[in-house]
Amino acid sequence: MLKIIKGLRKINKNIGLGKSNNKRMKNDILPVFKYPISKVGDRRVYVWGLAEHGALGTIERTLIKQGIAYLPAPRRLTFAERYKVTDIACGYGFTAFAVKSSDKNIIYGSGINTDSQLGFQEANNIYLDVVTSPRPINLPLKNSTAEVISVAAGRAHLLILTNEGLFTLGNNGYGQCGRPIIMNENYNRSNVVHHIPSIRGNRITAVTAGQDHSILLTESGEVYTFGWGADGQTGLAHYRNEHQPSLVKGDLAGQHIIKVACVADCVLALSDKGKVFGWGNSEYGQLLMDSDNYQVNIATELNIPKEIGHIVDIATGGCFCMILNSEGDVYVWGYGILGLGPKVERVLKPTLLPSTLFGNNAYSRNTKVSNIYCGISHLAAITNTGDLYMWGCNKFGSLGISHQNDQFFPFKVSVGAQVKKVACGIDHTVALCKPFI
């Protein structure tokens, strides 16, 4: 025992804890560590899912060499460290990043560019079918003070709403870019950018993209659509393709719409009074109709039970829908992995997902869902604390939960920042965040 004590005294002297070092330690100035504090309005971007097509803004060379072409968990995007990203949109294998800039480079894109949905991209005199890292998308802007208001991406077309109007790029085979359809038009290596300054004198306030059609929301609360209409997704009372932005009527007449949601061929619209309207594909009961009409070509108010309360947010996927009420309750219906467990694949009416699945419990009673989102086959919800929950099909790790197994209940994603918005592609996901401090 005595030997052990003597040994400890010797160690203490060697590391400066002996009596002979007491005076020196008192006079030493201890180092001060300063940790970086985020600036007001600072934004971060996290990405996950399939990386091989470049839609994540980077192809991790080390992963590719190892035969791994996807990121199963959120990875912080270095591009967003250099540019202030203000909005995001995920298309089918590509991503658009809106940035606040002092020049005309206010929108960047990465990923698949076979239809010039990211504009004419060239490097070393070689046209890029695949853009592996974010590159500027050239727009015919008049002023260097232009800003992006909203951005939306479809299967192979892109909508960029700025304070100078709407710009559309990419495939226009069904009129989804809002310009006349040209038979056999070659979209590869195209530098065509179409400009829509306003709609009948009304300012456009938001844009939404389906698979091959587009939706515009004006300041007066009206909805205009154009593009592919085979499933009634344009809501124009016919099933034809339409290149001219046209007003959606039906049950929307006299309503002030504040949001439109779509990622494929089923559309939901939300009014300022909390009413929900829909049109398009209802093959899986997405529009809550008793009839066998699976392709609804006119805006129709959904028969949502009154006990659900005031609806504040909407989302729709490939074959399911989701709504959020003012209490933070999430309801789902349709077909797929809805978050109700592995044995529930189809629900014909809005069904509540327990709030405990989103972090509400005895120790966190004020936690509730504030926003909801859908991809083609996966779903997402953000809480008022900035936590992200995801569930559904987990192809290529698009749920960000560190594996590729499907998730049958909402699961918290470890992002490392407060999530403000999520954009869901078919096999990748991008999150716009702000630091915790």
C-alpha cells in the first residue's frame, strides 16, 4: 500500500500537481476557448439518400470507391457553408438550392440534367448530363437584386419563382413549363428558359410541381395549373394536356387558397378557413370519395370529419395523403407505409398518428408537429422544437435513419440542427436547418 501511495505522489509531481508547482500554476493564465456562435439567419443544409446521381450536391469519392453510393444518415453539405441557402427543392434525381446573393447567381442545382432541368451546364466544353456538385443555373434576370421566393421540382422540370416573376426549365413535353408544346423537341443541351411575369396581372406567390404538371398560387388566393392532365391533376375539368396557365375552379370558386401540395398526380389545396380541396388521381382513396371515379378532373372539397378541427397544413405522396390540425395532430390515409405499423397498408379515412410518436410525453407536453411533408413513398414531420421525424419506404436510406429498412412508425432523425424545411425526392432527402445556438 505504501508503494502505491509513493507512486501516486511521483505521478502528481510529473504532471504538475506537486507542491513545488503550486506558485507557478497560480500565475499561469488558463486558456480561453471560444466556440463559434451562429449568426442571425444562418442556415445549414443536410443531405442523405442516393448520392450516385449527384442530387446530394456531392459524390463522396471514398464511398464510391467502397462500392457505397448512398448516405444512410444526414451529412452536412459543405456548399451551404459558402452560400446562404434560403430554399430547397428535390426533383426526380436532382436538387435545386436557392441562395441569397449579391449577383445574379441566386439558384444552384445538382444531379440529373438530361432534360436541362438545371439549365445548360457545361464544363471544359463538355455538356453535363449529370451535375455532381451545385452549379449556378443561369436565369435571364434584369437586376442583380433579384431574389428567389419559391422553388419547386418535378420529374424533369424546374420552377423558380423570383421577385421578377416565374422562370421554368426542363422537359416541356406536356406543357409543364408553361409554353407551347413542340413535337419532338430535344431537351438535352437546351438553354431555353421560359418567363412568366404574372398571371392576369396577379402576382405569383408560390409554386408547386407534380410529376409532369405545375401549379401556381397567386396573391389573391387563386390556383392556376398547366401540364399533364391525363389523371385530372390539372383540375381544369378535362383530361388534356395544357400549356397555358389556367384557373382551377370547381369548389375552389370564392375560396382563398394559402397552400397547394403535390409530388405526383394527386393535388391537395388548403384554404385560409382550414378547408381542404383535392383533384387528380384518387385510385387509392386519396380524395375520400365514395364513388368509383379514380381520376377527378375538378377541384372538390374533401369530406374531412369536423372533429379533426382546423387544418393548418397538407401533404400528399404517390398514393397517400396527410393533414395537420391546429393542435399538432397528424392524420394519414391512402395506401402505403402510413406510420400505423407493418400490418396497416390501406386506410380509407383520416386516421390519427399518436402524438407520442412525435416526442409528446409527460416530460415534453408542449411538443407538437408544426409542418408535414411527403415524397413519393415516404413521409416527414417537423416539430415546434425543430426535430425531424420520418417514416415510409427507405430506398437508398432516404429516411436518414442509418439503414435501408422500411420504417413503419415515425422515427426521429439525428440531424444535429433545428430543421426548418424538408424536401423529399424519390430516393433522396434534403433538409434546410438552422443551428441550435
